[in-house]
Amino acid sequence: MSSYNTLQELVEIDSPSGFTQKAEQYIEDLLREYGWLPTRTNKGAVKCTLGTSAPKLAIAAHVDTLGAIVSKVNSNGTLSFSILGGLQLNMSEGEYVRIHSHDGTVRTGTILLNNPSTHANREVGTSKRELSNMHIRLDEEVYSEEDVRELGIEVGDIVSLYTNYEELPSGFIKSRFMDNKAGCYVLFEVARRLKEQGVDVPVEIFFSNYEEVGHGGTCGYSSSIDELLVIDMGVLGDDCQGNEVSCSICAKDSSGPYDYEMRKRLIDLARENEIPYKVDVYPFYGSDGSAALRAGNDFRVGLIGPGVAASHGTERTHVKGIEATIELCLAYIKQRFIQA
């Protein structure tokens, strides 16, 4: 098994939707290091053809994450904020953050409920967490709006959350943004292993950068693509059968069913190759595949990914689930283009 250093390095690059330039550059540099020639779309997505002929299959993952943006500098020296993507406030309270100013300066702070001290506010435990009653406390001696502006912090500055990445001896990886940097790692490994094998396949890998806000997967693919295999987190929950040590195969999400023939082939390949998998319906979910179909792209779409617990919160997955997803991707490529 290869090292997971590239996953950790990517996770530690702050990349909320709209602020993904450094992550895009990391991906491009890594693919070049592997011997490929990636390019960028006009919108900033990174794509890379893994063969000499026009690609027929695109395999996509998204590099953008949840985050926030400064919406107001308050008179008491705190910051109001607006969320980027589906950031859950109850899972973000108390989280450490970085504030990225226009000039490149980075300051730190904490997301808190207004009047957060238990000894001063009897309603701390029962107050509903809403943007209107939460703020970011800066780790600076600031007590007024003017103090904050003197630091160079303004409305529109990007707010990123600490990830707290940790690999455990049990094989679990717990960190924010396994959705979907674990999926990006799957693409890294597909690219690395195919280069090592020296195979030439009409496959394009695609790293979108606006998935969390709904339009990452809408465009930018090569015109020759006829199938899109999306790699995104597998949902775990009381009404789902997925787990962290398997590859989840999505039959349907909130937008509707994924291509039945692709799903059938993926299930058959998992069975034939003894790859651990689970099939699920995701009740509250959308993906780059959903966006691609809504945008009118005329190709079949499937969705798989490692099971990820506590989505949009303190997430966790397992190396077995990630490896299962890598193996299923490679099996799909082999069946379609190498064994044919």
C-alpha cells in the first residue's frame, strides 16, 4: 500500500469553494511528478488525460471544501460570517479557523455563539445555532471595528477551518474534509498506478473546484467523454448500509437515480474482484454527477466512494474503504479499455 502523505498534504491546504488555487496547483504539480501532463479549465478545475487517444471515461472528484466568508466586521471587534457550502453550525461551534486577508496575511480565530460563557449566559446550552447569533473571535487584541480593519481584515475574506488530520494504527483516518479529499486521493492513486503499469487508456481524471456550491461538475470535460464516474464520499447513517471499510455505490441521491447499467457493472466488478462494497440510496445528497446531468451533458453517470462518517462535521473514513474505491476504479478501467 502506498503512503497517504499526499492525502494529508492536500487536506492541509485550505480550499473552501472559491479559494482553491493552492490546492489546484498542488494537484497539478503532483500529476506532473507522476509523469502526466495536466491542464486547467477556464474555471480552474484540473484535468488530465491518462492516454494518447481521446478520453471516453472521465473520473471526477472535487477538491473544494466547506468554509465561510467574512460578511461583516462588528463594532466589538468580532466577525460575522456567511457559510460556503453546507457547513453545519452545530458542528462548527468551537472550531479554530484561519482568516485569509486580501494581502495574503493569515489570522486565526474561533467560531463561537454570541455571549458564549456559561457563567454569563444561562441560555448557552439551549440557544439555536444560527448565523445571526454566532461570530468569529479573533486571536488579536481587537475591541472595535477600527482595530480589526487596521489588521487588514475586511468583508469577503475567506475563512477556513482547522482539519485536525490524524491517521490511526487501526486504519482509520479522521479529519475534516474527507469529503472529498479522500476522493481526490483515489484519483491520485489511479493516475500513479496506471503510470507505473505503463498502460494507455482513454481516461480523463477531473478535479472540480465548485462542487460544494453546486456547479463544480457542470462543464469542462473533454468533448469525447461518454461516461462520468464520480468519486465522492459514501453516506453513512441509520438508514444506509454503507460503512467506512467499504466502497459505497450510490443507486440514487436527491437528484434521482444514477445510470443503472454503470451501477450494475460496478457491482459485478466488485463481486468478481472481491472488493468490499455496499449499495445505498442517499436521502440528502448531490454530487458533481448531479450537476453534470442538470447541465445537460450527454453521458452516463455513476457514483462511488469510500464511506465517510459524520459528513460535513468531524469526518472519518478508513484506508480499507479508500483502497476498495481505488481497486473498483481500476477494475472498471481494465474491463472497459484493457480487456476489451
